[in-house]
Amino acid sequence: MVAACGGGGGNNSSNLAADQTLSFPMVDDVGNTDPAHMSAAVDIDIFRNSYSGLYKFDDQLNEVPDIATGAPTVSTDGLTYTYKIKQNVKFWNGDPVKADDFIFSWNRAAAIQGDYASLLQPVQGYDDVAAGKATQMTGLKKVDDYTFSATLTAPAGYWYTENALWTLWVVDQKVVLAAGKATDSTWADNPATAVGTGQFKMTARTPKQSLDFAPVPNWYGGSTGTITKVHIEIVADQKAQLTKYESGGYSLIGFANQSLTPEDVIRYNSDSQLKKQLTLQPSARTSWIGFNFCTGKAQPTKSCTTSSVFAGDAGKPLREAFSLAIDRDQLIDIACSKGTACVKATGGVITKGLKGYLGDNTDPWAKFDKAQAQQLLQSAGGAAKVGNLTYTYNANAQNKAVCDNLASQWKANLGVTVQCASTDRASFFNARTKCAYPIFRHSWGADYDHPQDWFDFLFVTDAGSSGSCYSNPQIDSMEKDANQKPLSNSLDTYKAMNKILVDNCVTGNLFYGIQQYLVHPYVQGAGGNALYDNYWADVKILQHS
Amino acid sequence: MAQAAPVAQPDVELTYEIPEQVTLLSDAWRRIRRNRLALVGGGVIIVLLIVALISMVWTPYPTWLQAVGPTYQPPSPAHPLGLDNAGRDILSRIMGGALITVQVGIGSAIIVSLIGIPLGLLAGFYRGKVDTAISFVINIWYGIPDLLVALILVFVLSDALHLIPRGVLVIVIAFSLTRWMDVARLVRGQALALREREFVEAARMAGARDYALLVRHIFPNALGPIIVQATFAIPAAVLFEAFLSFLGLGLPPPTPSWGAMASDGYHGMDFAPHIVLAPTIALSITLMAFNWLGDGLRDAFDPRMRR
């Protein structure tokens, strides 16, 4: 695998093409242009070039200052974070960025209650703002024009990491209020009023057709690179995308979390010349088999309605059998385009490369052992115990390929017939939240590099994205304790929690993700980190015929 | 006056030329044997039936089993038709697909006939209000886009109401409910013509009831065109199933439908054309075979073709 991050470097201006237009396609249009509403990777990856916040992640996922002058000062009780912001920062319309803008932006995000508003939950007064009882979080205080503080209700070691996320990007309160109420978002759709602090500003947008961006003149941070225009087209047909790319119509494919069709990846990867255009970047995503842990109505969590054969200690042999019966090499070969779309997960649910990863081959249930799987199945009551089982997934090509392969392997290795059922994304997530499926597809793309992002949303009791209704008081207790500490002091606890998940085979871990980029040789600096952070200012277009 | 001598009557045996007695089917068979394309079509169909029967008990590999070898492997001695994008043996899946094809084709032809023949007979025999009502329904049905209705039927019956699992049966029902009108209209026309024929009048005069007239006299004499129509319904049903499966709306994986197989291989045409070629060639040959046989049967049953 090739890491393709950072600027191209080493090319003087004489090597640059006259036309410095960066163009690329996206399957779907952006959904939300307002940072307070954003939740889709497409939206975030595009608009991180137009907006910014106190911090950002570098190519190695280290959190580094962006608008902040440095790391926050944290009070001895771990409750108050004081931020200093650079005094030369301006929005592209010339408005200076001050502490008031950050306080306004964060209060606004809490009031809007977008999908990621809960990132602000640690701040004092969040609940009142979220409930509409107040407009300002009491924990946010302006110290001076360029200093403000956030006081938390309880120590939260992950708060600093969350500071680098899009929901906490700064917006221009003058512009927002001039366009309407603080919670309105119409300003963000209009290129004239979509004012941010990023290196690029939106210059045109035709919904479901195209977006255009241009570098911000005299950007406060200095250079915006060589790119003079960014043109994004919405093209749903991936074949049409590739055809245009191959004719030179696009600089690259892969920005904004786009992927290639399996056949195209294989074609490029198997040709020595074409392969040079293909870049495979590990991404912060794990996919696994979700098992239902319900033992009855409202047991062990309130979302449960019926009992599952996979639940609890009684269901552990079945979970183990279903996991051991999978030859992950075969799965990766078939469902991940010969390993170009993912790599097998052998180190627990937290993705390789992220904090909390347990290490290669530390998951004993991620190996293929047909004999042991059959033995475990028999000990659990045999295939009859399982009955008619349906594995459910949200419809897309990879999920289908995964399910077809799992069903084939379970039938061949366990003698269990599992039906594959697909449903639309919205229905799937709605039903999964209610723990409606006995066995299902699950995956998690990390929002940030902190184990709390995994446990809070997936594995504590009543976690919002659990889907399995898993509940373990030990995990709950450890998580509560770890969340209060800085990551340097809590990482071992998180790892111990991850180990508990592995030991109990809570998830049938399948594979870790790979982001594919198809980039012409004359395009340098394209790529991003495992969190899909792509900065257009790093890209250069070299001379080409 | 001399009395005329009686004319001697020669002792001759009267003989009559009795034509060879032939039934409708034997007459048709006699003529179809002279139609080489129809014979080839029939031969292919027999092979298809044999392969379908064999696949019920044996295929080189299970049709659902993935990774029997490297994905996208081209044809080789071990796998004469190669392996698909999931490493499944294409020959095995072609054999399994033959069974699906036969089930869908013959099942649809039977149900189409079961719906269309009674309605056509009633409309043509009774005429008047019965004919008006049935013809009205037929015309209305013709006005509805059949493919769209069939898609909706598959979705409603299987996915929404869960009345019938997604499989061959629901495809057959959806097809039949949207394509029965051809048979009904054909049989109606036959019944309208036959009810005026002398043998039907004779039977009626002899006291035959309507049921007997329909079943014993009119239906058997309309059988030729009905067989031809049913033969043409088979490839239409096969194509319909393949089309639905190609779109991902037909039989669920890993059912080895030829349409689904073509769909699986279609994106890999650039570097693994065998995946899409095998099912499409099988499908094309099957469709041609049924059409050749149908043409032959039509000619064979058509009285105007007699020499």
C-alpha cells in the first residue's frame, strides 16, 4: 500500500501545467453545506477546504493547531479548557475571526442539533441549549477577543480530540445573522454567503450537477497552493466517471470518499502501467458481523423485543463458530476486489492504525478454523439451533458481495443456510437501531482517532449505533472512567475494553477499509489521511500532453 | 319383338379409396420432421431438459459455492467455462440455470394457458355480454405496461406482503398475470370460428351441452394454435426472468439465474468476458431454440401449410 499524503514537493513552477484546475467526480451531491448539520463524509471532505476550526488532524492523525495558537490550557480539575486563537485569522470576506465567533458557532451547533451536535455534550449548559431552553451554553466564556474557555460538566479526555471536528468549525456570525436566524442554514448554500476560513471558497453550485471552488485571495495563512480552480461534478455512474477520467476529463477519482467499481480496481491493479495511477490508502473503518444480544423484551437493553440465539454467554459458542467458519482471505479476495478495497481484520474492532488497536492476529476468532467452528456449533445445539437465519445489510455492491460470500462459507463450513436480505439504507439503519436483526452487517468509520468514538457510540449500554443491544456493566464502568482521563492515561483501559469485546466475540470482525484513489501521473499531492482529510492546497498539476 | 336379353352384371367388388387416417398431432409431427430448424430447436430443448434434470442431482461443484478457484479464472480443463467474480464454477451455474429456465418457462406457459384458455373459450363461445366483458378486461390489460406491472407484482407479493418468497414461483406468477391475454385472445378467436362449424352444430343438435361442446369439440380443435402460442410464451418468460435477475430484481443470490450471472459478469467484460458470455450464449441458444420450435409448430399446425 502507498500512503499518498502531503504536498507534491520538489516541482518548481516551470513544471506546472498552465491550467491548474483540479477536477474530480462524486457519485452523490453534498447533502449539507452548513457545518452544524454535516454528517456525511462527502460533505465534510469537501468543505474542510472551505471551513476550519481550532485544530485539525495531520497525515499521521496527530491533532495539530489550525486556528488555535497551540494546545488548550487545561485546568487542574480537567474541566476548563482555555483556547487562544491566532490574531490574524480572517474569513474570506475579510471579517476577523474572534472568540465570539467560536462561541457563536458552538452554541449554534448545539442549538441546531445536527447529527454530530452531541460532540458538544461535555460542555456545561449543552443540555439546556439542545432542549431549546437556552441559546447559550453556560460553559463557554469569552476571556478576550482572542481567548475563550469551555468548561465541561465532567472531565472528558476525548474533548480535545473532538475540538478538531467539523461541527466545531467556526462560521461568521455577522453573515449568518444577516441572512436570518442563527439556526438558519440558507447562507451556507449560497456561494456569496458561504463564508469560511478555509483556503478555498465556493464560487458556484448547481445542486445535483456541480460545485466550483477557487482559492481565497490573500488567505490569512499564506499560500493556498497552485490550484486555481476546483471543479466537482456529480456523476452517479461510476463507469461514466472512469471513462471521463481516462479521457483526461478529471484529475482524479477518490476525493470525498469515492470508490471505484471492483472490476475497475482489479483492472488497474493487475496492469503494471495502470497500477501506477492507483493509490490505496488505509482508511479508519472496520466492518464486522453484528450479533444480536437481546435475551427478551427490554433485555438487556430497552430496545430489545425478542431473544436471539447469539445473545449472552449461551450464544457465545455460536458467535465464535460463525466467526471461525470464515476464511477471511477468501472473503477479502472476493468481496474486496482482491484486497484492494480492504484488508482482513485480525486485531479487534478498532481499525489498524488507530489508537486502541490491539495488534495483528490478536483476535482468536478472526482466524479460519473449520473444525473448531463445527465443534462449537455442535456444542451449541447444531444447525437446528440456528434455524432460518437471515443476514441483513443495506444495499450496496460490497455489502452484497460480503453477504454472498459469508453465506457460501457458512453453508460450506458449518452446513448452515443463511439467507441474504438487503434493504435501503434508511430502513436498515432504522431497524438496526432497534436491534431488529439477529445477524447483520455493521461497520464504523472513525470520526476521530480516539477509542471513545468507538465505545460511546457502539458498545456501552444503549449506545446509539449499537444495533446489537450489547450491554456489559464492566465495559460501561471502564468507559466512564477512561473517558474522564487524557488519552495518554486511558489508552490501556480502552485497550482492555477492546480485549473484552474480542474475548467475548461480541463482533465478528471482518475487515479494515482502504480508500482508493485513481490519480493521473501528472497530478501530485492528491490523497489524504485515514480520516479522508483531503486538502486541495497540497495538489499540483504538472505539465502533461 | 324380341325381348332384350338381360345385361349380364359383372361380378365386381366395389373398392373405395380411403385416405390415410391422421390425427392432428401426427399430421403436425409429419410436417415438423421436414423443418430442420424446428428439429434443431427441439433437440436443443431436449438437451436443456436433460441438463436441467441432471442439475437437480449433480453439478461439478455446488452452484452456490464460492472460491472453488481464483476469481475471474478463464476457462481451463478443471473449469471448462471458467470461474466467476466470486470464484464459482460457471459450468455448474449454467447447469443450475438451465433448471431455473425450464421451471420458469414451462411454469409460465402452463399458468398463462390455464388463465387464457378458459377465458378465451367462454368469450368466443358465448359471445354477447360475456365476450364484451372478457374482451374489455383483455383490452384494459393490454394497455397496462406489462413489465412495470410484473415488477410491482414481484415486489408486492414477495417484499411487501411476503406472500410468496422471492423465487421462481413469484416470477412465474408475475409473468403469467401480465401475459395471459395473448392466449385468451387467440382462443377466443378460435372459439368464435369453431362454434359455427358443422361438427359443433351436429353435436349441439345431438343434445350436447355447452360444457361438452367446449371441452370435447372446440378446445381439441383449437389445440394446435394454443400449443404454438404456449411455445412462444416460454422464451418470453425466460427472457423476462433473465431481465429481472439482470436488474437484481429477480431471483435472489446465489440462485444461478442466467440473467443474474450476466449481471455479475457485465462489469468485468474488459478482462473476464467469459463470465458474461457463458450465460448470454446459453440464454440466446435457448431463446432461439424455442423460437425455432415455435415457428415449426406454427407451420405444422397451420392448415394452409398443408400440401
